[in-house]
Amino acid sequence: MTITLGCLLGFVAWFLVSYLVAGMYTVGQNERAVKTSFGRAKRLGNRMTLDDPALAETLRPDERERYNYPVLEVIQPGGPYFKWPWERIYKVSVATQTVNMAYDPESPEANQNGTELEAVTKDELNTGIKGQIRYRVGEQNLYAYIFGVKNPIVHVMGYFISVLRERIANFEAPPAAEVEGLSVVSGVSINDLRKNLRDLNEHMDKECSSSAARYGLVLDASLITAIDPPEEVESALAAINTAHNQVSSDISLAQASADQKIVQSKRAVEIETLKAQTEVEPLTALAKQLTDLRRSGPGALALYLRNVRLSLYNQAAQAVLEVRK
């Protein structure tokens, strides 16, 4: 009887420790968790990820059926929580992480130990690209991250690199402004890439916005910081850039000189116009005055002329009069 009671108490103690105490767990502040019961994750009814317009609009119509995942019940930070032996907890960190864009999760020694990514430009220059990627796990699509693919970051990095290489291989700078009918362009793809890094980064953010719907990873930002040409063409590019800068400087100086001359010409025209108006204004006023005098009566104009002559005689030292015989 004593042995049976001891076995029973031992079994109860083992059960409490193994299944009740060990079933307690917590979720960290930067973590989210989902629970599976007999291998099936707990879901929020029949909701699917494509019911969220923010995720659906990032996918093409032919991709929506393939990347339509169930929405899971997410366990928020806190605890302690309890799970039964047939249940399993999957925890993921939702903190933002930063990696080098040349990082290869499956082969860390690739791309010069994950420090520089190679890509070919449209004029067949093998360039080295440096930069970072910020990403985080999307809470709204944990099914894709945990159960959709084996290693989501591998898929995201592969997708990002393929899009980046395709963009660099076909990149064309926006048309340059025309100055006096001359188009100012460099014609060298690596120069165009360097001058338009912001546009390139924005393009990558836009193209990779579907990663949240595909793999459950949200790309917060991509930041390309450097695009370096091969060493053997660096000096040639420097010479081309110097010549291009000199031409641009000469064109700018010529344009500034032409603008200055135009302004001076406009000012000269304004001054001469004002002078002419100054000379014409008294004559115009006199003509108006004589017209008004003529209208006032037949003798008004003769009296006006007589007064003008008297004023002139008063100012003259000598006067010559015509005598009729």
C-alpha cells in the first residue's frame, strides 16, 4: 500500500513538473508568438492575409492565389501563459534588424565575406555595391514567416539582389535639361547610378514592398551607400568626369553671360523708352491745349499766339520786323 501510494505521488509530482510547470511560458517585449495544437496553428476565424488591402495591393493578380495565407492568432508580449503538452509555441522577434545587402545567409563567405555585392551595368562594367537593408518580421503575416518557407531571410535576400541587379543592368538616368539646344548628359552608366542613388533606393523599396505578403518580412528601407567601378577603369572615369564638369562649367558661364546681356539690353530699352516719353509728353500736352483753345472760340487761338509773341519779345534783346510796302 505504501509503495502504491509512493508511486502515485511520484506520478503526480512528475506530471505537475513535466506538464503544468513546464507548460508555463512568457513572451518578451520584442517578441510575438503563435500556438499550434497537434501541429495546426490557431487562426482568427476564416480570415486570410489578402483580406488586408495593404498586403493584397503589393501582389500581382497572378500571385495572389499563391501567397494567400491564413491570419493567425498572435500572442502579445506578457505572461506567464500556459500550454498543454500537445501544444507548441513558436516565438519570433519583431525588432528591426540591419544586415549588409551583400550578406548571404546560406554562404557567409560569399560576396567578399558579405561586404560587397557585384552587379553589371548596361555598358558592361562589373561594379561593386555596398549598402544595408533594414527589415523586421511582419506581425500581420506570421504564417508565411513561420510555416510558409523554411528560411524567409534567404528568400528575401535572393529576391532583393535579383531585383537590384536587374535595375542596375537596365538603369537609365532621367533626361537632362536642355541649355541653348544642347543636351547635357554624361553617357556613362556608373555616373548616372551615382547621381541617382536616391531614386535607386526608392525603386528598391517599391519593388520589394511585396515581401511582407510573400514571406512575412517587411523591408523598412534599403540604403545603397556606394557604387564602385573596377580599378582599371577608375582613372578613365575620373578623366571623363573632369571633362564633363569642365564642359558643364563653360556652358553655365556662357548661359550666365547671355542672361546678363539680355538683362542689360532690356534695361537700356526701358531707359530710352522713358526718355522718348519725356520728350513727347510736353508736345502732347501742348497739342491738347491748342485744340481746347480752338474749340473755345474763333479768336482764342489768335490771342494765344499774340501772348506767346509778347512773351518772346520780352525775352529778346533785338527784334526784326517785316515791313510790307
